Amino acid sequence: MKPFDKLTERDVTPESIFNARRRELLKTLGISAAALSLPSAAHADVLSWFKGNDRPKAPSGKPLDFSKPAQYQADLALTPEDKVTGYNNYYEFGLDKADPAANAGTLKTDDWKIEIGGEVAKPLTLSMDDIFKRFPLEQRIYRMRCVEAWSMVVPWIGFELRKLLKAAEPTSNARYVAFQTIYAPDEMPGQKDRFIGGGIDYPYVEGLRLDEAMHPLTMLTTGVYGKALPPQNGAPVRLTVPWKYGFKGIKSIVKITLVKDMPPTTWNQLASNEYGFYGNVNPHVDHPRWSQATERFIGSGGILDVKRQPTLLFNGYADQVASLYRGLDLRENF
């Protein structure tokens, strides 16, 4: 890391990178123009959700029981817990990085159930209690890379997705796995109002090839920093695929469906030239509006305590996952 007195403007991630995805999306969808045409009373109604201190606080996560397999306790500097839980994208609760932590306390996770179906021999509907009883939890320290060129190191807690999929017994027709987040517009203001939610067609959906989903690195995550996931990080269960950009890590999952054909995914539908189905971290394939060659690591320091570091192919997991893409053009299939 550079000494403080040698830091330059080049070491700070341009604000445009953090705001560009939202701004360009709104521009593409015409939401900015539409919003400007609204009367002031309508603006007040749209934005009132974020005013004052009337939003319920996110509940504190309960401590979890989990193991720590040695091979997944990477010797990496962890991103502080307050930044993992306080700086993230979850447009269902607002467009700014701090919005999810401030607003996600409205999400109700009691009596949560996940439906596993589609091309399976044994469809399942599991409560979170069922999941905790059937699948022992373990902590894995993974790199996390956002498509916006910032990164973290996070101690996720969860279990391998393939264990759940095997329990449902995929049929020979299953080639992809589709995921869907909860649709709860009364609890998620971004789902209720396109101005707040960035124009996304909710509920959020994602997908993986079956071999990606069955890879041992792919997790269903239920906790972080020793405790159950807070709502802003995707409570009560989210997807974690460490070699892919963060937008692939769908949060608050309620449905997993095995399918024959490639499923639609939210960001690919919105801007297919910018967000491919695969979403693999690749320093050689730039986003149309910024380079992916380097990233800003979110560590323990302040805004000027910047660690600009090279982006690693497959986010540093190439030895484990590169074989999945043998013969695939990674520039075309980004």
C-alpha cells in the first residue's frame, strides 16, 4: 500500500464507478425524465420512505454453531464487520450503499421457506429450521468482488449448495439452476416503487449452470461474522459464488428451480451488453464503462486509506474453477 503522503487521485475509485450502474440504468429506462416530470407532492411521497427514524432497526443476528474447515480459512485480511453489513447493494431497500443497512429492518424472515423444484425427482419445501438440522454449517473466508470494481474479504457461514440439490435428486434434464428472491413490496420499498428500486423488474432472479451450482465452492449462506445474516446482507439465506461478481449472489432466496434451458437473470435482462449470464471475475474483460483490471479493497481504513490491487482471474479461484470453462470464450461469455 502506498504511504499516505503518496496517495493520489488515481488511488481512489472514481465516484462514477459507484454511481454509473444506477445512473445509466435509470437513463436507459427513462426513469429520471419521468421522475422530473412528477409534481413535488409525488416526489415527497416517493422519498418519504427514507425520511426520519421511523424505520425499524434490523434485528441482531443470532450466534450460529459452525465448524471451520482449515482449507477454507484463508490467510487474508478481513473486511471489518461494520463495512460488510453497512456497505452493499440491495436495491430492494434503496440505491445507495448505506440504504440497505438503514432500511432492511422491514423485512420479515419468520416462517421463511425455500421451495426446491423443477427438474428434480424429489421436490422439497424446507423451513430454515429444516435447513439447519439437515445441513451442518461451516465458516469459509472468501474474497468478494463487486462488478463496480471494489472488493471485500468476508467470513461467510453456510453449506455447499450441492448438498441441497443432491437431496432433491436432479433429473437428467436439469442443466441450469434458477433462483428467485422474495417478492414482498410492502416490506421492500424498491419493489414497490421503480424510482426507489432502480427500475428493476422484481422479484430479482439469478441463475447458474448446474456444474457451477454443484461446485464445492458454491454456498448457500446463512451467516456472517459468526452470526445469522442481517437483512441487508440477504437474510435468511443467500447465494455465494466467490469466483463471480457480487450481482450473482442473489439474496433472500425463496425459490430454487432446476431447469433445462438457461434461465433469465435480472441484470442480464436489463443490460445484456454489460452484465453477462456468467458474471465471472475477469481482469481481461472490462465493463463498458470502466476497467476491471484493478479493484479497490474495502479494508479497515477510511476513504483515503485505499488499497488498489490487481483483479485476479476468477477472483483468485482459477485453480479450482477454470476447468469449468475449458473451451469457452470468456470474452464472449462474460
